Amino acid sequence: MSSGNRGGGRGGRGNYGPRGGSGSFRGDRGGRGGRGGGGRGGYGGPTGSGQQTIQVFPNSQGQNPQVTKVEDALHPATKHKLDLGSLKLTEGFPGRPGYGTRGTKVELTANYVELLPPSNMTLHRYDIQISPVAAGKKHFRVVQLLLQAPELAPLQGDIATDFRSTLVSKTKFLQDEVLVEVPYRSEGEDEPTARATIYNVRVQYTKTLNIGELVNYLNSTSLSQSLLDKQELTQALNIFLNHYAKSSKNLVTIGSTKSFSLSSDAARGDIGSGLEIIRGFFSSVRVATCRILVNINVSHGAFYHAVPLPGLMKSYGLRSTVMLERFLKLVRIQTMHLPEKRNKANEVVPRVKTIFGLARKDDGHGLAHPPRVRQHGAGAKDVEFWLDGEASSSSAPKPVAKGGAKGKGKGKGKAQAEGSAASTTGRYITVFDFFRITYNRVLQDPQLPLVNCGNRDNPMYLPAEVCLVLPGQTSKSKLDSAQAQHMIRHATVGLDENANVLLRSFGLKITPGLIKVPGRILFGPKVIYKNNKAAGLRFGSWNMSDIKFNIGASLAKWSYLMVSIPGIRDSFDQQSLRAVMDEFHAALQKIGVNAAQPFPGQRLQLQHPDDPALDSALQRAAGALDLLFIILPGANIPLYKRIKTIADKNYGIHTICSVGSKLAKDRGRDQYMANVALKFNLKLGGINQMVENKNLGIIDQNKTMIVGIDVTHPSPGSSSNAPSVSAMVASIDKFLGQWPATLRIQRARQESVDDLTEMLKSRLGLWKTKGKHAALPENILIYRDGVSEGQYDMVLSQEFPQLRRACEQMYPAADTKKAFPLHYYSLRQAAQNAILSHYRARLR
């Protein structure tokens, strides 16, 4: 659905051997290309006889006639045929050629509200430079303190910042350069300490931005009109929009556009393993025809429970201290074993520490008196550290430096640095005894792992029961399948009313309801199977009974393997497994896969997920089979990834996995087996289904190759040195049934792809060999996914030239002189668009 939005037991070791003979939408008037994200949308009007109207968003706005008028004026200017050969990378993006005429009109609601700035509003942009460099939360705090400094405090109502490098002001400063000394102090402290770092902050004027110019540009009917400051104006408005959320103590932001409330009445829920889900909202400014829009959407984030640390540890699970350490790393805690410290406003000033990890045997290995840690994740009675002097209930140790159990001032242990004179009066003491003697505190659960709030070289240990997890901390670990399911919510939210206070002080207003988008319901294309038989589509899905694949693959040597692990009951015994595999073999043949009888299968009993017996079984299979069908004991288990890594990377054997419980169900098994057969046929080189020829346009001429490019970045919880992975897939013929892929690894978090020239050359080679073409394609249609609007220029300036070089190296000179191949580029960004409709009965 799319609218007119803009922008966008190990078994026996026998070898395998032969077995004895046993609907979619299209935008109507979404606006011109190149004007950023956004669009018109809304729903309203009749919903059909007797159907109840459900108001998902309140007060949706009617269609804006001015938008329609401007778009109608623009349409004739884009109606002429686009000359692709004349386009240059420096000329910007082509305009939208039209707004659609086919299908049935339908009115939709888009999750945008209109931002109404004064036409005479000007904004002054300043760069923020901090010396010495402050990183992470410290950088954010320095900018907070900058806004409180005497030089800027009088302008509080006129300025907003992204708390990184940019400040925007409604009023121009008296000087273009403002230098401010900022003594660092923690949040809640009245005065900086005597040893506080002093940061020199330079606020430098860079440009004045005129909102009126942006409004005029958006209302223009001339495609030749441009606005160089469009991106900077949009950025400035986004800074104002998100400033409140970033500066509020009751909100936490993720990135620059997602905000979450920390109040007790915020929508939240437990998702298990120490995490909770909090509902928030996404907001971002987009420019569109005649209007400046704010894209708003529901957002959900996974946060650590703000509870005493022992509760968090037990909720996550204490079975694996390695996994627990990974889960707790960089979690900020407040220590609770020292007397409260209050400021002049009688507010508690928290003593905040950051968890580096758990106690490990190699902690402080370079120290003269390293800690004695019995095992990884040891508790308070199993960790000893060196303590200078004698600790007693009446006389605490002298204040000393890093290296032991943590305290504040007195009572802090020390492990001397390498090369220093060893203390003759010190001794080793357990963390348990240290807290009992120094703080008169007997730890109630000394078996809980200690947390290290120092680092590996200079550890500082704290018992979990003196730590309180601070609120508003997002989880950096990857959610498991159960947690991910809890994250799926359907809800709505508007902009926080408090956030509008700052906007109003600048003269900015936001319309109270969402905008409307006219869309179109198009007839879906026919999905064709063998003998030109069309699938019976119903609400976007279809039944696969009595149909055969267009081109069925052949499978001569294959077998099956049922994997068992302790704690999960097998779905089959030997007899029932053989029976269901006979049924599956028949299903493969019925649907068009020319599969021979499978070799006798095996049951593999693993003692644990890392059991080397799995590697041995896959190695034997690789020497005898073309494909191994593996029946897993459960869904979403780590065993799946290990199977794929060993089979694909180490031995090069095709594997297809199925969950035993699903395969064992009698109800719907024929459809389940048909769905598994889809994977078999594709993996073996067959073609499952095709789209009716008349829907394919130039692709049906067998001279157009479709290419897809994307980059996958390290997921939460990945190793710190995990790379990003770039990928390219490409069709090999007009049937669009096979899409061979090629991968590259590159620097983490880098979106631009480095090796596109060689990647495309390899796909062009497969067009001729696998696709059996005498010539290379005349057209290449490229879909580039995952880029934001601000990265479009990067794609065209850095990636597109690489693709051109591949063609120059692969195509004959005569073809390149005729401008072959023609390139068509489609850039797609990750959207936050939600299209809603009253016409639910028609859309199901």
C-alpha cells in the first residue's frame, strides 16, 4: 500500500546411502519528487453500508485545495517524456511525472501534521566547538551547562540546540563568535568541584536562514526554482522540534527523532529478561508541496528496568555470567551504601557509576597486588582485593586511589600500580568483609556477581545490592524472539503538549489533526503457475493446492536429519518420522519438484548447542548429498545459526530447516509442506511463480536486469569490531525467479558501498551464463535500499560512478557509444509513514 506521500544423542555414524524402495495503493497527488518526505493524507467519508467508522487519529484535516492547485500546475511541466540520456548527476533529482489515473480513488490519512511558521521568521545558525573533546553523555552535559552560562542564559527563550554541534537562535548574537568557559559539574551539583575540568566552548555564527524563502519555494509552480538552504532549514526546524525532548528530565531520546516518557503513567510493559518496553513517538520535519509537515509515528523502545540491580540480574538470569556481563555492560547505576548528598534545593545528588563488567580472574593483572578472583562473575566472598592499612569498625582506611571495593573518600581499597613500592602494612580482604567492617553492612546475597565499575586494569568492585539501576537506559543487546514479539504494538500518539511550549515561543504552530492523502486501489497482478494457471488471490494470499511450479527443479541425492537436544521433546519417533517424510516427498513431486526418494534419515542427539557432533554430521552429509532437510527441536533457537554457518560456510551443502512441531501438525500440513517446497525449488534453481507478462513492461523483453543493493549494519549486542555487510542481488532473466547474491564486508556503520564495480561485474557475468543470454542487458534497473534523504547525493556521487565503471569494463565500446546500458535508479529510505483508512472491509 502506498500513497501520495513524498520522499518518500548423537545418532549413529552411518553414511548416507540409497534407501530400499519404500493489493496495493498508489498515490494520487502526493507531490513533486525532490521536495523531501511528506504528503497529503487522511481518511474520511463513507465506509460502506452499516460499517462502523473507527477514529484512529482525532481531528484529521481536510484536503488542502492549494496543494491540489500547485500540483495540477506542476503536472504539465513533468508530462513530457524524460530523456534519460540527457540527465546529469549534478542536475538534482527528476520531478514526479504524474499522480496516477488508474484504479479506484480512496481517501487516506497519513501520519503528518502541518507546521505553520511565520513567513517572516529568520533563524541564525551557530556551530558549537568544545575543547578539550568531551564524548558521549559528557558532551551533552557540557552543552547543557553552556546554555546555563551567563553569556547565553538571557537568550534561553530564543535558542534551541541538538546538544551536539549546532545551535539555532531566533535572535542574532551581538558577536559572531562567543567564547565561554564551562567548568564541568554533574547534574544536581550546585558548584563544580575544585578539580573540575574547564571546557572552552566556541559558539560561531555560520548562516542566517529565512523561513519565507522555504515557504515560497514550496509554493512555487516552477520546476526550475531551487533552494540551496532547504536541507539546512529543515535541520533547523527539526532542532526546534526536538529540543524540548532532549532537554527535559522526564523524557529520554534515542538518536535525534525518537522520544520516550519516563513518567510513571507512561505506556509501558514487561518484555522479560530484565527489560521493559516503553511507548514513545517519532517526529521529524519534512517539506512538501505548499507545506512544511511533521511526520509523527508511534515508536517503542526496550529499556532496562529501573530496579535494584539484584532484581535486574535475577530477571535476566544468572546461569551464564558471560551473557550477564554482556547484558550489564555500560549500564549506569546509582550507589546506595553511602549517606545521601543533597544540593541547595534539597534534591538528592546521585552518585552515578557505569558498569564495565563483572569480576574476572584477569582483573588488575598489571598491579603489584592484583585482586584475587575465584572465577568469572564471582561474588563478594570470592573476591579479595589489597587494602592499605587496617580496617575496623571504628577506624576506616585512609582515602586512597583505585583498585578495590569502591567507596567515596574513606573506605576505598587500593591495588598498587606496577613498579610502585609494595605496602608492608596492607592485607587482602574480601569485598564481603570490607563492607561489613567499613560500612557495618552485612551483604544479604553474597553469591551475586560483583560488578566492576572501573576497568580491566584498575577494577573497582561493588556488590549488586548497593546498586540501583537508573531509569531511561535503552538496551544495547539484541532482543530474543519472545521479547521481539512483545515489541509489536499497534497504538497512536501525538506530539507531547509540553514540547509545543517551545514551538509557540518561536511563533511556530502545529495543526491539531492529521492531513489527508488521496490514493488509489489498483487491481493486483496475476500470479501464474505451470500451464498458465493463475493463483486464486484472496486478500493478498492464495492457496497452493492443485498447482505446480513454473519450472520445477531436480533433486537426486537428499536426506533428512532430526536434531534432538536435552530439555525438548522430540516431535517424531523413528516410524512417524519416516511416514511424514514419505508424505513430504509426495508433496514435492505433486507441486513440481522432481525429487528422488530420500536416503534414509538419521536422528542426531546433541548434548548441548555447541556439540561437535553436529559438525561431523554435516561434514558427512556434504560428501554424499545435494541437500539436507533438517528438523529442528524448536523455533528461534541458536542451533539454527550454527547449522547455517557450518553448512554454508564450511562445507557448502544446501540445508533447509523446519520446526518439528509444525511439521507434526495434521491440520494444514499440506499447505505447510507446500510452503517448505517453495524453499526447496528456489534453492535448487527452479522458478516458483511468475507475474503475468502484460504487467512487466520492458522487463518482459528480456533485456532488463533488476539490481538490489543494501547494507546491513551490526545489530545491538554485536561485537565492537563487527563490520557492516553490503549485498547485491540481481535478476538473471525476465522470469525474475532467481536472484543470485554477492556480499562484501566493510567498515562498521558505513552506508556507502565500497566494491560496487566488482559486485556488478559478477552479476552481469551471471546474466550471460546462468541466464543464457548472448548479450548483456540493455537496461539496468537499480533499487538502492536503506538510505535517508540526506544520503541521496552520496549514492549518486560515490556509488553510481562505480556502477558506470563496471559497465564500461564489461560492455563493448559500440554499446557504450549508444549509451547502453541505460540506468534507472530508485532510492528508498526507511519510512515512518502510516497510511490509515476507513475502508477496512475493502482492504483486508
